[in-house]
Amino acid sequence: MSKKSVYGLIIALFIPIICYLWLKSASETAVTMPGHPFEPDTVMQSVVKGKLQSDTVWHTTKDIRLVNQMGDSVNLYDQRGKIIILDLFFTSCGSICPKLTTNMSKLQQSFLKGGDTRKKIVDTSIIQFISMTVDPARDSVPVIREYANRMGVISDNWWLLTGNRDSIYNFIFQELRLDKFSDEPVNPDFVHTSRYVLIDKNMQVRGYYNGLDSTSLLKLAKDVGYIMLEKDKKKKSEIFRKIIDLSWLWLIIAVLVTGFVYYFSSTRQKN
């Protein structure tokens, strides 16, 4: 066999292997996602196939049951599997709350199906907006419903929530931990903040954003997009799985290419 035939054989064998390794590497590489602002609750270590692996358990917000502007009792966990953008408000606020609600409305409009703002059909499968009152004593269901109507809230995937004050404040400080990640002082007796909170599909807080700042809102929109594309680390890549399932095809290709090169080389030697 000539040197050219040997080189051709080597190339023919290595092309499928290189493609396989490249696709495997690409399937395991993800976009840099928004981090977790909290320290992990637990870091569990185990040995798998002789290698030490760490599994980080992040803080997961507990469920809370409140009442929305339609008068329905709802749970936060009803929205598990969706991305949640949450803010705090009270209807008698004359300063930042109306602006926060307006900006939230603009975010909601950006998720309208087909981008048609006239039809006002929102994609409820991806994202849920939540505005939680910090003054539930005055913000009854009729009051928040009137506020929602006045501010143009589309209720399909936007809840304005009221309910037990202690439950709301415990959720703000124990689950969202808003006071620890706010650039502005947070009064434990009456919370008044411009922060939006981003919660992922697993009910884990992923970031805080200034709801009055356009740059911060742009980052929030980008982070929502990243989380939508986030790969479940416990789930194998679908593309890579299909490639593995076709491993027999890679073997056949390698054998056929090898046979073709050998036949071509033998033909040339006879001639």
C-alpha cells in the first residue's frame, strides 16, 4: 500500500472520531448562565467511576398561598416549570410603584404571541409575572383588581397577589432574602423597593434587578433568555443521546471507508 493510501486510510478513520468528539464536547458546553446569589444550602460529594463529583443544592423558595386579582386562591408552586419575574407594590403608592408596574407591563408585552400588541395574546407557557402587595390590609381583591385594570395588566400570566401579611413578609425576607441583596435600605416593617426578582423553573432565585433602570431591565430580559435555554445538568443532551444511539452507523461508515480505500489502493497497484 502506498503512502498516499495509508494517509487516506488514517484520515478516513479519524474524521468520524473527530466529529464524534467535537459533538460530544459541544453537547456538554452550555452558555454561561445567571448565577445563584445565595450561598449553596448543601454541597454533596460522591465518587462516580473513580472520580469525585460535587452536587450543589441551591436554596429553593418555599411555596406560598395567596389570592390573586380575580379572587382565586393560588400557590406559587402552581407556576413550577415557568420562569417568574416578581416585584413588590402597594396600590396607594404615589412614587415608584406605578412605574414598576408600567415597566413590568412592557416586559409582559414583549412576550405577546406573534408580537401583536393589539390581540394581547400572551405566551403563558414560558413566564409568569407576579406583583405582591406589601400592604394587604388595604389592598383587598377588589382594590388590586381595579389597580390591575387601570394599569393594563393582562391577567393570563400576571398575578397581583394579596393575603396574610405575615406570610407575605416571611416570604420576602426568608425566601427571597430581598434585604440582603438590595442597594437600597429595606424596612422590615414596610417593604418599599424597586427590585425585580428573577426565579427560575426550579423555584430558585437567580438575580435581582432595578425595575426603574433600563440597563438593568435589559440584563433581566437577557437572563430570562439564557434561563429559557438552560440545560438540565442531570439530563443528557438530546442531540448527544441520538448520536450515541447511532454509534452502529459510525462503525459502518468507518468500515465502508476503510474498505473503499483498500479497494482503491489494490486497484491502483494492479494497474
